[in-house]
Amino acid sequence: MNEQSPSSIAELLADHALINEAIARAVRDAVLKHALSGQPVATWQNGQVIWIKPDEVLSRLANGSTAPSTQNDPTEEQSLPK
């Protein structure tokens, strides 16, 4: 491994920012693939599951705008992963 790379799995797992970034990228990629296949994307809003149409998902991803949050407060908005 080069000097900038962690030298062990333990170091990789200890880097929470790196893990969060990888998860965010994976979620964004999965949502994008789902929308490109013409399928709506399910999310959580105001205590209910809602479906976002593929064109809306693609628009939100292209604009970097917000999506309903899946966090504890479903009334808050959060950015889609980039």
C-alpha cells in the first residue's frame, strides 16, 4: 500500500467519514439505477412510505436538491448523496 492508504482493515473501519462517503455513493448509485430503469423510489415522509416518480428522482439528483429524510424527524429534508 502507498503512504496515503490505510495499512489495515481496522484502520479502514475506523475511518467513519470514509465509510459514510462510500455508503452515500452506493445509495446514490442504487437510486440512480432504479430511476433509470423506470421504477419509482420508495422513501419515508411524515411517518409514511411515499413513492417518488423516476423523473422526479432524476431531477433531484441532477439538481443536487433535497429528498425526504429517513432520519428520526421525517419533516426535515436532507440532500441526496452525491
